[in-house]
Amino acid sequence: MNITYKINTKVNAEEVAGLFLKSGINRPLNDLPRIKKMIDNSNLTITAWVDEELVGISRALTDFCYCCYLSDLAVDKKYQNKGIGKELLRLTKKESGESSMLLLLSAKTAMDYYPKVKMEKTDNAFIINRK
């Protein structure tokens, strides 16, 4: 299996919603205009492909020098445990800059994953949830 990674390549809302569904990530799958906005307003997107099939995505907002907020990390369940998520994280960190921190909010179901890929758990975050 040959996996290709692409930086800031165009993806459409249908592809991304399909990947979100296949990955099990909780996102507004039936709201394609919102998913399109999510993609269009991100300034760092890294995708993983097997042939022409989108199998993974890292979607982030960053200033490329101080902070990078990783808002989505999703890998199709049939391609999980193959190092795709780890490589998406590595590339996101590389592209956002060595002096930039990488920050994310984890779903409860993914809390065990991030320490395995060398992310440090923190307890000094605050949130105002969406409606």
C-alpha cells in the first residue's frame, strides 16, 4: 500500500464528510456547507491518500511561528494502526514551524492515542462550547 501525503491540496466537503464518517470522528456530517467552511478557513491541511482515495486528514489553524491549533485529525478506520495519524501529526508539526506549539482538543474516545504519539496531556485549558 502506497500512501501519499499532500500539503494544502484542495479537498471537497463531500470527501471530507465521507472520511469523517469512515473515521468515526464526531463532526457535522450532514452539514456540508459548514464542512466546506471548516476546510476553506483552515490555513494548514495535510491529507493522506491511497491512490485517489482520501484516507486521512489533519486540519489546522496556525500562525506558523507560535501556535498551531489542530482542529481535526481523522483516519479511515480501515487504515488506522498503519502510522498514518502519526505521520499527519509529524507533518503538521513540521509545516507549522519548529517554534510553534501544537495544541488540540481530544475526543474522549481518543484520549489514549495522543500519549502514544508523544503528545503531552495538559490540564490548563478552558473552553466555551459551541451551540
